[in-house]
Amino acid sequence: MTKNRLNVRALAFTATLALLVSGCASVNLQSHVAQTPAQALELATQESDRETAQRYLLRMANRFQERGDHREARTLLQSPQLAQPLPPVEAQARLLAMASATHLQDTDWARAITNGLPLDSFINYGPDLVSRAGNLQAGTFALAGDRYAAAMTLMLLAQTDTSADPQVLHDRIWALLKAVPDAKLSSAGSEAIGYEVQGWLELAGSVRASELDIDDQGRVIRRWQNNWPGHPAAQVLPSELRLIAGLADSRPETIALALPLKGPLSTASKAIRNGFLAAYYQDDSVDHSKTDIRIIDSSAKPFDELYRELSTGAIDLIVGPLEKEALASLATMNTLPVPTLGLNYLPAGSRVPEGLYQFGLSAEDEARQIADRLAIKGIDQVLVLIPQGQWGDRVETALLERLNANDAVALDIERFFPEDNLRAVTADLLGITVSRDRAIQVERTIGLDVEFEPRRRQDAQAIVMVAEPTIARQFKPLFAFYYGGDLPVYSPSIVYEGTPDPARDRDLNDVIFTDIPWVLDDQNELRREASQVLAGTRGQLGRLFAMGADAWQLSKRLPLLRQVDTASISGQTGVLTMTRAGSIHREQLWAQFRNGVPERLPKIEMAPAEERSGVESGGTRVLN
């Protein structure tokens, strides 16, 4: 049986070989279907008529694409036989090439395709192909990195294809224009020809202007619509801009600020309340005569009961609760009838009801930012100090998850209580204890006393120190005592009390830490004004005051942040963004202790892994 099967295969191979050797005279390329790119290329090579061969290869490439085999199609489209398509097949070759290049995300190929390609090339295709050709051309320009050309292609397509959905096209044009560098956008605006192009570029330039917050952007968009009433985008705004322009109309007019104003959280609640009201009264964009803020003490009854009472009244938004347990009581509902901005976070993995937003001073956000800063600096092996307890558990989990995502590792994690022997904790962290134990074992083995100098572990590149100021001021000198003084130290905001204290914080010199703008920005106008009339605007209470101020800013923009992925707010607690699930994340500032005083560090962006080769040490970046 096996012998017969081999004979059949041999005959099939012989027949195929004979077909190829006999030339193309016996093969009709207009109907033949190749099974592999190699077979198609071989048959095309045997064809003496170049146009016939190219048409055959393009037909086979199209067939491979229809089967989803874009890699096979690429083999044909990038073959020498199609390196210079003849004029009758050039447009078809380009269309197929753009389809496979965008599908495979082949940037080099996209650059080759678009090199010298006129923007109006797609218009030459027939009515049944012009839409596909225009969209593929825009996608190929974008893949090649020329988002301006991609946007221009879609502007031309909007004028050419009257059947296209203007909302979809305008959304895509806007997304591309946002990604065009400032210099390119500016130069293009000065050279633009045509009403529609000029209008788009003026809109992009106006909205992008520096120092504009979302309220200012809304006014700019509405002003642009008035100045360009006949422009297609003025009649059908991109979805993101429509949300921003309509922000004033969608703001809640009646807000219930529900906080436990009595009991153990009363001090924190009052700081949040004061920050909320201070930001509200300083906000010139709101009509105070139409906004009703009701302060409600939530400590008298269970929050879910209070929520049901509030939801039956004329309340547009509830801000609160502050307690995790109270927030969890709302998670039992499928949908919240009144949108709610909780001032805390549900435990990881909890089901989030529709209408619930979550915001707070999350230590997990800070842990993730520390891991990202380490990655930027090319540090992928760290030692970690974290206090015991549930709070420390959450910090550890967030830190390890982001370290792992950044291909970094925590070599050792020491958990501690404040009353622990911190010398012993530090010695364990830096490997001194292991080094000493090894020396003792050697002495026992040889029966002699040996001269020994302990060595810290040499594989660590940095220390992540999560500790309150009183503990951190003890740890930092111990690092130097145990031969780890050369390691950069990174900390979350817990390391700083929030008010300059050079005499006490000299022990924290060179520690790099993240904190909120309210604490680190010396030019903060709201802080300056609030400090003149209110107590509790500095230190930890100041951070809660800032959280209250940001709760007010968020209350106006919750739907926008959820629906627009790129939307953000420059708040008092950081740059605020929202996940699709309604959780607010914060990006804070960075500083370093010098002479006992925090000094701001410049913002740095995440670079490709191969470029991350610097480390921070004593405020100096040392390049490897």
C-alpha cells in the first residue's frame, strides 16, 4: 500500500515537472490557478508576453488576498516580475499592494508604495473602486508615517465619494490631523489651497493651541463653526469635537456632594469638600446661578439607603461616597439611576455598575508610574521595600504587574512594620545578611577566623522605597551604610509630607519621587488663593483638598472622558484620564530631594527598549 502511494506521488511530481519544463504553451494563464506563490512565479517566468504574465500574477495575488493569505500575496506583489508594472496594470498592482501592506502593517512597504504618490491618485479608479482605493491610500500613508497626507486623501475622498458616511470620514480625518506634528501642521496651514483644506487646518490649529483647557476648546470649536458655516465639518463635527463643543449643555446642574462629615473620616471629608467648593467658585466657565451644589452628610445612614433617597430627587450627579465599603454597596446594582462619581475604588475584579465612575488618590497609579520611570531609565532589576498591610499589598501587586509588563523584575521584596529593626530589614534587602552568613559558614568549615568585609548584592540597579517620611529618613542613610548608597532610590508621594522641611528631609537627599501638581507646582493659582483664606491646604490634607478640586473638574466632563479615548484633564492631582470602565487614572509630576527640598524633574517620555540605557543617580543621568 505504501509503495503504491509513493508511486502515485512520483507520477504527480513528474507530471508537474513536465508541465513546467514544457513551457507555458500548454498552460492558459488566463484561467490557471496556482496553488503557491512559487508555482505562480515559475509559470509567469515562462510567459513571453510581459503584460500577460503581470496580469496573471496580479490575479493570483488577488486570489490569495481573498483567502486571507496576504503574506503569499506579498511574495507575488514584491517579486521582480512586478517591480515595474506596465501602465495597463499599474493601478491594479498599487491597489493590491496597499491592501496587503496595510493588512500586514508593513511600514517599509507602505513607504515604498507612497513614495512620490500624488494625493489624487485614487480618483483615477472607477466609481466602484474609488472608495476602497481612497481608504486604502489613506491607510497606507498613515502606515508610512505621513498622517497629513492620509488626512488630505480623506478630505479629497469626502469631496469625491458622495455616498461615504461624513461622520465616519470626519472622525478619521480629525484623528489623523491630531497626530500631525505642530511644525508640519503650521507649514501646511500657510500653504493650504482650497476652502475645505484651509478650514480643516484652521480647526486643527485652533483646537491644538497651547494652554487651552477643555472649556476653552469648546469655545474655540463653536467660534470656528460660526466662521466656517459652509464647511462640511462645521455641519458634521467630528464626534470628539461635538462632545467638547456640547460640554456646557451636558453639565449637571444639581450636584449632591455626599461625604461622611462626622466620625473618623470627617477631617478628610471636610478637606475634600473645601477643595470641591473652592474649585467651583474659581471656575469662570460655569454659570453659578444655574448650578446647585448640595452638601450632604453621609455618616448618618448606610450609603446605599442614602443613594436611593437621592436618586428619587432632582439630582443630576452624586459625588461620593468616600469609603470603600460604601462604594461596594453600590456595586450590587446593575445600573445607577443617577450617575455617581465615587471618591474611591472598588476592589480589583469587582463588577462596576453602569453609571458609576471611580476617582481617588490611588497608590496603585503611583506604583505603575514608578515602574514606567524605571523602564525609561533602562533599569530592569530592582530591590523593593513596602510596608505590611492591605495597602502595601495593593501597591506591591500594581508595581509587580507593571514591572513584568516592562520586562523588569523585583530581585527581592522586603515587607516591614514601622516597629521592625530597620537595620536588619536593610541588610536583608541588600544581601548583606546572606554575605555575612556565607562568611560564618566558611569560618565554621575551615575552623579559622577570616578577615571579612560584607558585600551587597551586585545585580540590583535601583531601590524602590515605599515608606512614610519618618521611616524613609532612617532607611536612606542605611542604604549607604550597607554599601548601597550608589543605587538610585524611587518612591511614591508617601515619602514627602507635602511641606518643605529642609532640616529633616536632608536625609532624603537624592530620593526621586512622584507627587501631585498641587504639591510640586509653585505657580498653582488655586493653592495660592485657597491658602490665604482656608486652613488644611498643605500636607496630606492639602492632597485631599486637591482631590476635591479635581472632583469638581471631573463632574463637568465625565461623559467626555469616557467616550473620547484621548481626552484628559490637567488637574490638581495630575493629568486625569478615564478607562472605558469609568476609572480615573492620574499621571503625576516627578521631583528629587536636593538639600532637603524637592526640585521638579523634567517630564520624560517612554522610549523604545533599545534606547533605554540611562539611569538616574544623584540627579545625574549616566549613559551606558
